[in-house]
Amino acid sequence: MEVLNAQSISIVFGGLKAVTNFNLKLEKGELVGLIGPNGAGKTTIFNMLTGVYTPTSGKILFGGKVSGEGSMQSIAGLTPYQITQMGIARTFQNIRLFKDLTVLDNVRIAFHFGVKYNALQAVLRTPAFYREENEITEKARDLLKIFNIHEKENELAKNLPYGEQRKLEITRALATNPRVLLLDEPAAGMNPQETHDLMNLIKFIRDKFDLTILLIEHDMSLVMGICERIAGLDYGQVIAVGTPAQISKDPKVIKAYLGEEVETGA
């Protein structure tokens, strides 16, 4: 079942076409990679899918929480918080935690867009306010336990080791209860062991939370190890789509990364 469909989306910045006619369909439960050299337009695509940028042309259709099974609606032009509420969450290449808040509060914040108490109840600290806040705290702790960082719930986020900060950012994204999770270079800055652990973590959360995952990554061992399908990008255009085995041998992809032609007859 299709959950996300980007149809010929393009974006222009001051006359420069950063992305041209990008197409991608994501089926429910897929784990798909988006690769390409620096400046290829990968993060720009993520920004269009999550409402940071509005495409200059094209459509983005999403089967969100309010759409019902099999129903798709346009999300191009919606704000990031509206798209998050519909069911698309993301992480960032540069970690964007609330570094001076605790680990627990970083996750609790992500639950608050769905609270049912109103501003007056919050100011007066009514029983309804305390009841829902306690429920949010327990849900946040349950998520932290899944990622094995619950024992550090009272530490400031900035004091966590780098790999655990990545985990916390993914945990916070999952607290929004997404259907689609976008991971922007989740292995950036990780050592080989941390990258291997991350591969297992991504596959685990895909299965446990019934997610569809699209990820950007430069670490080819991670991409080839977990992605079922990969799209190669260069100069804002798709140059190849296929399985990891197909992409690893594609001349256009190899040229984009190495800057040289390859022999295809060998």
C-alpha cells in the first residue's frame, strides 16, 4: 500500500534549480535509501517532504493518519508541524536536540502537540492537566527503555555521548507517532561499531513501530546493508533506482561518486 508519493517535484532558488522532477513512491513498510554526492539535493528533498520548503512545481501525496487506509492527500505547502501531525517525522544531519533540557523532557516535548488539556487547565494545574502530563511522562519513559537510555533520563541531552544523542533524536521523532520516518545521515560522525549498531536499530524500529523509512546516508555499508531499494541522485535529478546490488554496479552512480566513467562490459 502506497503511503508517500512525490510526483515530479522541483524547487528553484533564485533561478537555480536545486531539484528537478524528483519522483519517488514509498510503499508501507519499505526501507528506502537516498544517496548522492554532497550538493546533490538530498536534504532539499527532505525539506520539501517535511514542509520546510514548498516545491516550485509538482505534487507530494501522503496517506496520513487523517486520510484513512489507501487514501492520499496533498501535503505540499503545509507547515512542518501540520505534516508532523499527519504522520511524517524526521531527524536532521546536524543533531537538533534541546541540549539544555533533560533526556526525558526532550521526548516529553514531542508528545505535547497532541495534548487534550487547554491553556487554562495548564495554568490552573487541574487534575486533567496532571493526569495527562503523567501519562506523557510514562510514555516517554517507555520509549527511552526501548532504546536503552532510560537510566539517563535526568541527564542533560548535551552530556550524552554522540551515539546516544542520535538515539535520543530518533526516540523523540518516534514520540510523534509517525507513519513515515525520514532519517538524514543518521550515521554521520559514528565509528564502525556505532554504525553497525545503528543498522540493527533502524531495522528494529521499522518492524516494532510498523514504519516506512526513507534515509539519506553517505555510509555505503549502512545503505547497502539495510535498504531494500535505493535512489541515486546527482545535480538534483534521479540518475538510478534499484536494489542495492543494482545500484552498486550502476555506471551513473559510480561516476557521480568517483567523477569518472566506468567500463560496463567487464
